[in-house]
Amino acid sequence: MTGASYGAPRSTVDPAYRIVKQRRLDALQGRPWMVPAGPSAEKVSEFTRAGVPYAEIARRIGMPVSSVRGLGQRRKIHRATAELIAACRIDDMMNARADGDRRYASGTRRKLDAMSRCGFSSRRIAAAAGITECSIRNLIHNDLSRTSVRNIDAVQRAFEQLAGHWAGADQRVHPGHAQRVRAVAIGRGALPWWAWPDIDDPSCQPIAWHDSQPLQVVDTAWQLAADGFGRQTIVSRTGVHWKTVVEYHRRMGRPLPEGV
């Protein structure tokens, strides 16, 4: 025993003794360290009969899947584990199962591309969605065919919240609009939200043209109009006549902002 610990109580020096002492104190207070495993095993069986997998139960209570499967074969388990299982509710388990289901990510990817094309950064989208920026970047840059319902709902919330900044009465883009983010999105082929007849349909194809001029004209003209520029600037930037701009918008079913 070192000089620093000489004369110190054993409970402050020996970790194993602290555990034994705590077990004794719990037993004296009517809270035994080990409890019968029957009630916990029955509750786990109730979860599995409802369709909750063992992996989800194990994740919730912090146990290996093999230990959760073997609860019915054990006589006793730790009290803390039994308390965690007792605190779990079937409704929470089923909701967690639903959130973990994976569905087609095409609509989610399209919405993220549309928001990026309007200049919203991954950080801005993540703040509106309520998930991490890493999750947003993973959805944008990785070719994922499916994603969780949690991510789909989060991106939908961000899409509805941020859509008010580029579509609505004012037709304005949020001041946090970043030209660099927009340029990068256009460079990787991101399409605006109005290019999809049904943005959530995996089988839906974007509006097709013989060349990319109408799409570029409409996209540029609408963005300039939303930023407050007039017809002269729009005609100068797009390089086409104003009647052509109006006709392209009419064909795509996307009216220009009011007041242009």
C-alpha cells in the first residue's frame, strides 16, 4: 500500500471491495443486487410477440443480443438490468421500430438537392431538420437507395420550413443563401424542386428537354426574380427575350414571382 493510501479506508482504495460493500448496503435497504429474471423475461417475450426484434430490445437496455435471448434460461439478473427492462414500454418499442424502418431515399435526396441548389448549406438544413450535419452530408453525397423513416421525416420538416424562404408570398431566398453551395449543387447535377412532377415518387422522371437551355433559363430567371431583380437584368443574364422566359416558365408549369 502506498504512502498516499496508507491509513485510508479500504472502500476508497479497493474497487472490488466498494462493489461488495454496495451490494451489502443495497441488501440491507431491501434492494438486492440480483433479482429473479422471470418478470423481465416475460416482458421481453411480450415485446417479441408484438414484433420487436431482440436487437432493438438489446439496444434499448444496453445488453448483448445473446444475453437478451437467454433471459428465459436464467434464474436471476442484475437489479439495474431488471429496472431498465421494466421501464421500457411497448408503445416506445413499436415507435422505435417504425423509426428504424428503411424506405426509398429518392424523394429525400431530391429535396436535399433542391435545398442545396437554392443555396442552403448542410448546417442550415441540419438545424431545420433536427438531425446532425453528418447525417445530412451522408444523405447528400452517398448514393443511398434507402434510409430510415427518422431521416425522411427530418428532411421533410426542413423542406417545409425552408421552402417558405424560396416559395410563397414573398418569393425570397433566405439571407443565409450561399452562392458557393448553389454552384456546387448545380455542378453535381442537382435539380430544383419544381423539375419533378412528384418529388416523392421513386419512379418519377424529371422534366425532359431536348437541350438544357430552357431548364437553365427558368432556373436563372426565377432565382433572379426571387432576389428582386427586374426584367432587364433577367433578360441580360439569361440571354433570351422576355417572352421566351415567360414561355419557358409556362411550359414547366412554374409561374414567375409576382411583381416581375
